[in-house]
Amino acid sequence: MKGISRKIYLELDEPTEEDNRSGQMRIIEGLRAEGIEARMSLASLKELYLLCETEGWKVTVSLAWEGSGWMVTRLEAGDTSAKHYGLATDLGSTTVVTRLVDCCTGQVLAESGHYNRQIAYGTDILTRIFYCKDSPEALEKMRSAAVDTILENLKEIEETVGIRPEECIQMTVSGNTTMVHFLLGLDAFCVFAAPYAVWADQPGFLKGIEIGIPVNGYVFCYPGKSNYLGGDITSGLAAVKIYKEEELCIFFDIGTNGELVIGNREFLLCGAGAAGPALEGGVVRTGMRAVKGAVDRVRIENGEIHSHVLGEGKAEGICGSGIVDLLAELFKNGWIDLRGKLDPEKSPLIERQGGSLAVEYAPGLFFFQEDIDEFLRTKAAAYTMVEYMLMESGVSLDEILKVYVSGAFGKHVSKESAVTIGMYPDIDRTRLISPGNTSLDGAVEVLLDKSILDEIDEILDKMVYIQFGAVEDFLQMMTAALALPHTDLEKFPSVAEMLARRRQMDMEEGD
């Protein structure tokens, strides 16, 4: 692996009166003999005189790439080159996920994810931006919340595999522009307000200790393209590599925000807009992440709802993939209409709870009408982004080789259910690819392969950004997509066929 960190074992000649070169130069020249030009940090210089004489000048050197060259960040006694670790983090607005990686083998040794502690200051990004506006104290709370969530992940990883973050040389972070601003303690109001000139879109390599991340090297923040097109998308593109494809592809990262890229090796047309925390279980009253206790799959048979629970135990809530299944099943069975409105005459499982209609999808757990309405807004935004970008680029769905639906949500959701409710386009399902958390995958890639840094520059050069908020008819298009699956059923032939079969069955049962 030739990533952004190295561990090199050196056996150096001891000083003599004839060869009285400094310890610093012995290290530098020892690395030079390995083909590496490097500088030494103050911390490594302090370790030098404590280690070299007592260990017979047999030491392992930790090297971190800092953007323009290699920096020696740590010295260890003996040969510890096989214990070479790095960290990668997807800094999402709803969830933060971190992986511990063996940088010798590329193996993921552990993974931990938690809800972003910033949620305490607002479930959506805009609320957080206004909370911090013109308030250094509030901004510091937001910064600390991001760091503390990452540290919570690191603590869980250490408890799982016994490897401390201080044993890791580098961390890579991918996140949208607002999240990176918050992580660095920068006011993110510029992301929201004209002229949308953000404070930093390519922060690069920063000392971990300055951010509050206890790695012994640097934290690399993936660069973004614009206010609403951040490093999480650059990272995702580095993972799926549509910028190397000859055929046209779509990359869609669905989370609290939705970012869309259409293109190939010739161009990358990009857009972004709010999707909503409902996709990750946020906002929904009984929503939760896809962890133990979450309902992740739903089907309705003979008037009964069958819910699968992660971990096979008692249901505690429902995650994004479970919500999509639930809505698709409710729609297919006629329990909700084209507008997503619950019909209590269709099932005794639909009842009033606190003045609102709700369906009991698991014992004691209800999905409310307001939850459905919120999710329909989310799915409408997601579909409209794809529809508009195709229209803007003059490309039809038939010309698209692959549609990558990224994110933890995209990995677990049923393609069929997503098409049924009109969230995914109605195309051959083999062309719908669910690569998982590409933001995190891309963060791991650059951790292990330094050449990705050059490819990132290529990606940024090809990107052309469209801001959906400036599109006059976007809201009108989105309104049409609020229906299940859409007001124009010709866009969803397989769903129209399913509805026709259901009507035929209803007629036959009526006879």
C-alpha cells in the first residue's frame, strides 16, 4: 500500500568520532536511502534522543504526507512497521461513521457510527447554520459536537479491537461543505447566503492535534466544489470512478442532503439540494438508524404487516429502508392512496393516535400520517433532482449505463420498493447499483492510495455545478413527484402495470 502514511524500519549506524552526523540527519538520510525525502516534526525530534541510543539505532519511523511532502511524526523502538493504522471518517449531518484501517493490508479492522451530536442544535443543516450565526460560543459548541462524535467512534473502536487513535498516523474526513466548516470552527453562514463564497473548500491536511483528533499526523479533509457540493461527493466519485467511464452514469448520494452527478470521463454535471433526515430515520417519530432493533424490511400479506428487525429481537423503531418498504407495501395494498393518505377503512392496523392517523407496523410502534407526508417530500426531492439533471443535460434514461445510489440508505433499501414509491427511476433494476457508503469508501481509498490526490484534482476540474434552488420550475416539478409514484404514471410503467393488476384483482373479488 502506498497511501498518505508510511512506516519504515531503519537500522542506522551508531555515531562515532569519525561519523558524528546528527541523529536527525541519520534518520533523514536513512529515509532517503529508501527513496523518501522527509522532514522531522518537533515531537519526533524529542523521541529521537530517548530512543536511538537505548535501542541501538534500530527504530521505526512513522511518516505522514502533509500536502507537499513527508513529515516524520513519530519514532518507535524496534520494528513496528506491521502495526500501521489509519482512520477514515464520513462526517454526515445525521450520522458520523469511522473506520479503522490496516494500512499494510487495506483491511477494515473496525467500524463505528453514531448520530451526529450536532442534532441537539437542529436536525437540519440550515437550523444549525442560523444557530451559529454571529455567535462564536454557539459555533464552538457545534465544532465540539462534531469532534466529540468522532471521538465517540474512536473510543468504541478502541474498546472493540484495542487500538488507540494515537497509534494511527492519519485520518481522512469526507463531509459536505457545512460539516467541514463546523469541524474546523468556521462560520458556515456563507454556505447559505449569497454570494455563496465559502471560507474554505480545500482545507487539505491539518494537524490532528489542532482539530482535537488524537492521531499523530494529519487530518485530510476531502475538498469540495461549491457551497452545496462538498467533499463527501468528491470522495464518493473517487470511490465509484464514473469520471473514468466512457458511458454516461449517474451518481446519487441520498442522505439528509441529496447530491447528484451525471457524466463520464468527458464531463461531470452536478447538483445538490435538501432531501431530508427522514431518509436516515430522522424526523420520523419512531425513526432510528439501521442498527440492532430497527425494522429494516416490511411486507404485507393477508392484511398483516410482517416486519424484519435487525438483530432479530424486539422492534424499537424503523430505519430508512424499512420506511421505503412500508410505504411501498401500504401503497400496493391500497392502504394509502396516490397522495399517501392513510385509509382507516382498509385495515384495523390504521387508527388514530393522538389526533392523527397512524399505522401500527410493529407491536406498539406507529408510523404517522405526518411521517408519510415528510417522507413523500423527501422522495419527491430525490426523484426531481434526477429528472431535472437529465433534462438539463439533454440525456434520456435509456442512455444511462448505471445509476449509483450511494449512502447507507441506498445500500439497504429495496430497489423495487424505491421504484414503487417513485424515489428511484423506473429502469432495469440491474442498472441500479447500491455501492454503500461511498463517502466513507472514498475516504479509505485516499488513506491507502496517495495517487488518489491527483485524481481528486481531475474530478474537481470536470465538475460543473447547478444550484437547484435557482431553478425556477424545480418546485413545480417536485410537486408532481409528491404523488405515488408520480402524477405522470407513464414515467413508471412497471408500477402502472402493478396498479392495473391490483384493480383487476379488486374487480374480480368484487364479483
